[in-house]
Amino acid sequence: MKKEFIKSHLKKKSQSKLALSISLFIVLLTSTGYIFNSKGIIFLFYISCFAFFYNFVIQFLLEKFDI
């Protein structure tokens, strides 16, 4: 049972790191105005910033309460 818990925790940590890196890439891509400079991209930037900070908090909590 403990091995399954540790495996699940490590899986969550790796998924969190992947989500954090993808959201950081999207934030950087939309913040530079690389795609288009429109209201839709600005809205996408705010959504991706929210997703980035959400994933950052999750990653921080997973690292803080490490097994």
C-alpha cells in the first residue's frame, strides 16, 4: 500500500512539472506577442498566467510535503 502511495505521489509530481513547463511556455509565447497582437491573445495571456500560477502553487505544495 505504501509503495502505491509513493508511486502515485511521484506521478503527481512529474505531471505537475510537465504542466508547469507547458504553462510557462504558453505564458512566454503569448507575452511576447509572437502569435498576434489582439484582444484574444491578451485574454489567452491572462488565462495562461492563471494556469501557470495555479500549477506553480501545486508544484510548491508537492515539493514542500515531500515523502
